[in-house]
Amino acid sequence: MPPDADVIDLADVFGLLGEPNRVRLLIALLNGPMCVRDLAATIEMSESAVSHALRLLRAHRVVDVHRKGRVASYELADLHVLTLLKLGLEHVGHTELIHPERSNVSLVEELTNISSVKRP
């Protein structure tokens, strides 16, 4: 059994992923770094809400920020986050067996695209 601190940290990360807009942000970042304005436009949220979500994700090392002058770009922190997202999307793709009314063809296509994304 891992130490309690590790279990708590893992639960915190899964808790962060329990909010759909944060997951949308991470999916948007699969194609590479983006600034707050572009993320807000992509997932149709206010810049303030996006900034707040990114602050939480950054605090748990799920995303990283890189600054060039006054512009901050966010990206997935590492391959572990990419893998976690890929596995989660793959798992959701299997819910069609339980919920046939949910067509997950787009998730399968997204997984194919994610597999080709090069990460640090």
C-alpha cells in the first residue's frame, strides 16, 4: 500500500478531473500549449473561470505554465498526465457497452489523434 500522503495526492488529482470543464481544458491542451484567451474561446468559458481552473491544475502539477513577456502559455505537465487522459478517454469509450445510447465514435477518433501527439 502506498503512503497515505500519496493516496491523498492521487485522490486530489482525481477530484480535479471530476469537474467537466477542467477535463475540457486538458483535452484542449492535448494539441499543445495554449494561452488563457484561446482556451476560453475553445471551451466556451470566461477567461476568469479558465484562469481559476488552470491555477488549481497547476497547483497539483497537472499543467505547466511558460511565460514569454506578458503572455502565459499552458500545457500538460508531462507524459503521465497525457497517459491518464488517454486511459480515461479509452475507459469512457467502453461505456457504450453499458450505455449504447452514447455513441463514442468521436472519442475513438480523438484517441487516435492523441496517440500521435508528441509530448516532452
